[in-house]
Amino acid sequence: MGRALSLLAAVLAMAAMPQAASAHPVGVRGVPAPPHTAPAHARARNDAAFTLVDAAAGAVVRSRPKGPIAGTLPGRTSLGTATWLWAVQTSPDGRWARVILPWRPNGRTGWVSLRGRHTVSSRIWVKADVSHRRVNLMRGDRTVRSFVAAVGAAGSPTPVGRFSVTDPIATGDPGGPFGWYAFGLSGHQPNLPAGWSGGDQLAIHGTNAPSSLGTAASAGCLRVSATALGILKRYLRPGTPVVIEP
């Protein structure tokens, strides 16, 4: 168990992530909103798309366009991955984007300027269904693949909401507790098991206990098979939306 904890801390950088204080908190709470804002006619054609924002130069986060500063984001994660953000809304003038933030508590959003930033449109996202214990790879409104998953145990349930991929990483330990690959997410686990010292960052990762797939057994992360990881690796990138539903 100790080895698992140390590997979790080392591989997924589960250290506390700095969060800027703000007198103007921003955020979304409760049941997650739809993962995109494409018009109905686009959704009917499976054309739902997402905007990913390049923040590799860092970003000042505001509570509203041109509003008070809520904090800042570094240009790279603690693992050295360039920062990309999922924009869930853009301002009417197209100069600002409301993005999912990797801050506590889960569900916080804020506005960043799009001036001088590269953006990418993508139809790929992940929809995780906790009650059915599935991780679904989506393209627009269509399910590309569906994988059985282990979810959080009763005392450490998987948090629900809107998140994004922060770090696609090879663990270097295919036989370890996190499998050969992992996708660090922007969310955090507020209900860690007693004695847990591996940090609180959520992830989609592999497992060396395949019999746990389809059960409620994790500290909050989503465990999938090695085969599932190989497929997800071909599609997911930093900024990819991940919506976890109850």
C-alpha cells in the first residue's frame, strides 16, 4: 500500500495545487451542465464541438470579462505539460472564454482573454457514468467506445462535474497499481480515504487488479483496462473535456 501511495504522488503529481484567493469567487456547483453549447441543429448532426484554449504562456483568470482578477494559471502543470483549458463559453465579442479551472473546489470556472492565444476545435470528449461504471469515449454526441471502469468506493466516491485532461503520462510501471498510462484530470477528491497520503488529483488510469473493474473500489479515480488506455491515448490530449455523471 505504501508503494502505491508513493507512486501515485510521483507519477500523477498529486501534490496540492495552488489556488489564488479571490473576493469574487467563480464556479459551477451541482449537476454538471451539458458538455457543449452547440446549437440544436448541430447536435442533431453529431457535430457538437468544444473549444480548447492554449494557455502555455500562462493566464490571468478573471471573474468576468475585464473583471477582477481571480487568480493566475501557470503555463505548465507540475508534470511539465503545457496548459490547455476547456472553454465552456465565449463572450459575445469573441475576445474572452470561460474555462474550466483546475482549482479547488471542483467546478470553478473563470474568464481568460483570448488575445494572442491559439485555440483548437475538437469533437472528442469523455463521458464517465459512475452509476453504470463506464467510461465512454465520445465524438460529438456519438459514443465511439465504452469501457467498464472501477469507480470510487462508498467512502471515497468519484466526484461528478466538468473536468479536463491536464496530463497524459506514461507511468513507466505497467505492472503497477496505475497501469502503464494515466490521464491526470483537473478535478480533486474532497473525500480521501483515512490514511491516504497520495494527494487528491483525479485521474483516469489503469490497474494491476483487473477484477476491480466494474466495482466501486477506488479512492475516487476511474480505473480502466490496459486496452482501454491504449485506445484513449490515441484520442485524448491536454484540454480534452471529461464529464463525470452520477
